[in-house]
Amino acid sequence: MINIRLKDGSIKKVEEGSNIYELANSISRNLAKSAIVGEVNGTLVGLDYKLNDNDEVNILTSDDERAMEVIRHSTSHVMAQAVKRLYKDVKLAIGPSIDNGFYYDFDIEKPFSVEELQKIEKEMNKIIQENLSFDKIDISREEAIKLMEDKGESYKVELIKDLPEDVKISLYKQGDFIDLCRGPHIPSTKYIKAFKLTGVAGAYWRGNDKNKMLQRIYGVGFANKTLLETHLHNLEEAKKRDHRKLGKELKLFTFTEEGPGFPFFLPKGVILKNTLIEFWRELHQKAGYVEIETPIMLNKRLWETSGHWYHYKENMYTSTIDEEEFALKPMNCPGGMLVYKSESHSYRDFPMRVGELGRVHRHELSGALHGLMRVRAFTQDDAHIFMLPDQIKSEIKGVVDLIDKVYSSFGFKYSLELSTRPEDSMGSDEEWELAENSLKAALDELNLDYKINEGDGAFYGPKIDFHLEDSIGRTWQCGTIQLDFQLPQRFELDYIGSDGEKHRPIVIHRVIFGSIERFIGILIEHFAGKFPTWISPVQVKILPISEKFSDYAESVKAQLVSKGIRSEIDGRDEKIGYKIREARNERVPYMIVVGEKEQSNNEISLRSRKNGEEGSLKLQELIDRIVVEIKNKEI
């Protein structure tokens, strides 16, 4: 017998030579039935893995995301097998799992059509019904190369030859299909319960545009059909909410060929953007922040001092002025450091909370551009907090509270992620340890749940990222808190302490919206263009039944505007039904219809986006209602 340590710390005795499936079965039949993959001493392995004495074992079911990744990866193998059955001459490239799904790249002359995807799906379901086992084959490099050469799989041969000499080669076989793979995989094809092929796109081999264009088939996979159907519904909902489509329909922003990646905000988009900025300023003034503005272009020496020239130059736009190299700022931080240095400081000045709505430029690859979500110029709502070491926790708490106020105003839920030191970093081990421990301590003290994201911090310090969850369950990374011990040193920032000596301040970098442009894109999709009244570019649309009532419509508008309510009149010579449909398509919160009866009674006929037809009432009643809605920022 050998001893196995389970996830809960208990010891389980099993027969020598037992595998993970047999261990699961000895614990419970239900566990063996639902087991997908094992984790032995921190490494994922198949259920047929033979256990050794004192192994630490965790048995994963489809409730665990890591197990779902294995299912999805196995589904990509089944897809490749189906494609090979249907298209004998196709060549295989790679097929990994991705968020919620998988893909596989194929070398085939003619692109796959939607009808062919359905045919591939049907063949995949046949393979699943065949209940083929996934069998691992350990093989020498030479044997693997010969096998793939015999099969005409040139991409697999290239992959094998590029593997380091010390890497063990393994293949996985299900039925008549063999693929190069390190695994692990599910025990058999019957473990795949719910999948759907979702599309096809071109993809260069190894992501290099000098290589051949391959055909990439995408799919999604879930633990059961209910989860799959929910996901597919959300995908359809996401298409309807696409901010690029709605941004055009609602006349918020546009892009032109003359400025790829550089958004043009239209009048209604500017109203929305300015409303967010006014909200930001109001909260920051109450929280004790001052606001600054720094230049968008500064010279090379500044970016060398900050480290951006060495760590971020490929993303920066540069120019020569008076025979000196300059760069458009990709970040606001270095300018903020210069503002701090513009005068001397005492420990009594701290904490200094300094905000900036700074315009930044970053060179993004054209293929990465995506509406407002990924642009080349945007406004970042930065702030830098200069402080003493004993103020770190309280200031981080204050920032978390401020971020919570902003996100809750839009109905967002969020999760937290703590990102630690990356490989390409500045500073000593001691500084990084202090910085990471300070962030952890603040989060722990606030009793907040968070996930550790190893190695994904900024090059100058660790960070806390806020991931918003929108109304259809998607997550977006927006707010960030970064603790920085490096820039104060590089810029030689100092203050006079209580001991009369010079000391270095500590800096928190933080954003809430992140990119205001991107945040607007998120809001458009979150609300499907139906913005809460307080941020809606047009809050009331006035619809006169005919031109005869245009004067009365103008008087209604004047009263609304005098109370700060954004209003428009649709004075076109169109039928009222058409005007109502148009206003509804514009997602306006309130519509006022005025005609003979309304003018005679000095009333309005109200339709609201929320309640539909609401009947006749006095204008002042609506004004009072909207004023409260705006004041309370109701969502």
C-alpha cells in the first residue's frame, strides 16, 4: 500500500500501482464518475496516471476551470479528427484551449464555409458517440518526426524539431487519429458534453505574416448543454450590444481612414464623455484630490529617466524638435513626477492626492484595434498619491472606496486581482517584497477577496486590478492601483521629514475609468445603449404632433433646459408614430408628445423607456422626477 495526501490534507491508502481514477473510485463512485483530470504535486495529469507514495493529489471535476480547459483542448483534438476524416489532404497545425472554448488551425486551400462547420460538428458528434479513449504514447524525437513525415504533417514536424532537446515527446491517439501533444486529456471522447463551432478566420502560421495563412476554426465548450445555451445566448446578446454598431446608431463617435485607431467624438458622445468627467471631478474634489495638466509631448531624457524609453519604446510615437528627440506620452506618470519636483515638500504635505485627465498615445498594432476598446489615443484618468510609508494602507483603502463608489454608480460588480513582480522589472528584491506585502495587507485588512496573478505587475511595481462584470457576465479590466518605489528614486523625489532630513516619498498610481474611451465602450455594451438618465446624452425627446405645436414644444424644451435637463425637439414633418419609433431606437429615457389637447391643458403626454405609455401630466411633475433621478444617479 502507498500513502496519498488529498486536497483536504487527509491521507488515503491505496494499492501500489493505482491510478487517479482508481483513487477517485476508492473515495466515492460519484467522484470517479465526474472526475476529469488529476493534479499531482501541482501538475495536471490524466486519470490513468500511476501514483507514487506520498503524492499530493487533487481530483478535478468539470466544476473546476482547469478541468474545463482539458475538456476544451480534447474537443479541439476531436475537431481535428473530424476534419481529417472529411478532408483527407488537410494539414494540421495547432489546437489549444482558450477562454470558454478552443480552436484549431488547418492548412487547406479553400476556406471553410458555415455549412461545412455544421458538417464538421456532425462528424464530431459521431466521434463522441464512438467513445474513443485518449491514449498517451511516449515516443523518441526521431520516431515522432518520421511518423509525422509519413503522414505529411509538415507543421507537426517543424514543431517537434523546434522543441528543446530535453523535452520528452508525447503523442495522443484516439481511434485512427494521432496528434502531437503534451496533454493531459480526458479519458475518452464521451466526456465531451456540450460544444458548438462558432466561426472560422484566417490565421498566419505561428502568428507571423510572412508565413502561410491558415484556416482557424473556433468553438466553445461547456460542462453541460444549459451552460452552453446560456453562453450562446450571451454571444448573440453581445452582437446586439456591440459598441461599434450602437456608437454609430446613437451618433456618439466615429472612426475615419485618416486616423485608424483615433476616435472622433460626435456631439452626443462629447456630452457623454463630459458627464463622466464631471462625475469624476466631483468625487475627486470631495476625496481631497487636486487636478493638474501635463504636456502630451516631452523629450527623450524624461522617458530615459522614467525607464519607458527602455521598457516601452516600441509603443511610443516619437518626433524630432530642434534636433532633439521627443515622444508623445504613453502614460501620465513621468509628467506627474515633474509637477511634484516643481517645488519642495515637507512630510506635513502628505498625503498629496494629485489627479490628471491626461491625453495619452500608444502605438497599437492595426490588427489589435477594436472600436473604443483598443485605440491609439485616449484620455486616462490618472492620479498619483505621494505619501509616507505609514500612510500606504489608509490611502489604498481610500482608493478602493473611491473606485467602489464609481463602479456601483453604474451597477457594476467587480473582482480583484493582485499582480506581482514581472521578469522585466526595476528595483531590488527588498523593495518589491515591501510593495507586494503592503498591497496584500491592505486588501486583507479590507476583507476583500482577490486572486494572485504571478508576474503580471508593472515594471516599476505590483498592482491591484479591478475586473468589472457587465450585465451579460463578461469581465473587463478597468481600475488599477499600482504601488511604486521606483519612479520616486529615478526622478530623485524627496521631502523633508520630521527629523529635518531628506527622504523619498512612496507613490500610488491609480486609474478608475482607465481609458475613458474604453469605459464608454463598456458602458454602451453594459446598458445596450439604454443609458441611465443622468448620463444619457439626450434625456428628453419632445415630439410635436404637427408643426402647429412647435411653439408649445419650444416652451416645453426651454423649461426643461432651464433645469439642466438635456432635451431635443423632433420637428420633422413626419407622423407621430414614426417619431416615437425613432426616439425609441435612440434609447431616449423620456419622450414627450405634444398636440392640441396637451397645449390646451398646458400638459404633456409622457412615454418613458422603462414604463411605456404613462398618460398626461404636468411638465413640472416630470421635471421633479428627472431632477431626482439625476441627483441620485439612478440606474
